[in-house]
Amino acid sequence: MRIPAGAFTVVKEILRHVLRRPVVGIAIVGRDAEGRVLLVRRADTGEWALPGGTLEWGETLRSCLVRELREECNARAEGEIALVGVYSEPARDPRFHGVTVVAACAVVSDAPRAENPVEIREVRFFEARQIPAKLAFGMQDMLKNALDGDPPTLE
């Protein structure tokens, strides 16, 4: 089932007026044992992005990360989860003002796929040289900071 593109515009406009508060979310820089990066192709933009999503009421960032990896990628985190940075530029995401916590971890997935194909069209591991130059919602700097080990400055 495809959602009309105009529906996202309407929902975005409603959320702008109802929420009027930043939305906290997480983005995950997940790498497999070969060092490949896990990305998802979003249905709304058609672009590749880091997996992740918004924090639900009563949820910790760690449990959000675990849930989003399962829902979007059929993957699980292994070992330590490192904080990469916090990104809060209001113009980064046209849907709402997002405050995104970026975390990095090793991930394992025997069959990368999304639970909800309406939201995520494709899930794939990328070699560093294959990663698309442009990621959805300006996530390329998040990924670069994680891969380079270069923490961001406060936005």
C-alpha cells in the first residue's frame, strides 16, 4: 500500500502545530563483522538513511535503539553501544524539529529486512566506498563523525 505523498505534507503540518516541541530520536551507525554499515531506504523520501526513530513515552535510548534495529532492519546490537553525538539543527528534518542522538554499535542480522515495508523499502549493508554520498535528512555528517571517530561540536 502506498501512502500519497501529499499525506506526509498534511501530517507534517498538523504535527508542527500540535507538538511545537522538539522530538527526541535515535540514529544508529551499525556495522557488521566485516565493517559494513547498515542503511535503510526510506519509503517517504526514497533515500538511504541510518536506521532509527523517535523515542516512545517511557522508553530509554538503549531500548529505542534495540526496538528500531529490530523493526527497521531485523537486526540486533552486539557488545558496547557508543555515543557518537547529539544533533539538533532544526532545519535538518522538514517533518519536525528533531533532536537526534547518534549511537554506534556492532550489529548482527541474518536476513536484513523491515517489519513495515510501508516505512522502509530496503535494508542493506554497505562497504564504506559504496555508501551513497547523500543520506536522508542530512545524516551524512552523523555517519562521517561516527566512522572517523570525530565527535561533533554542539549544534
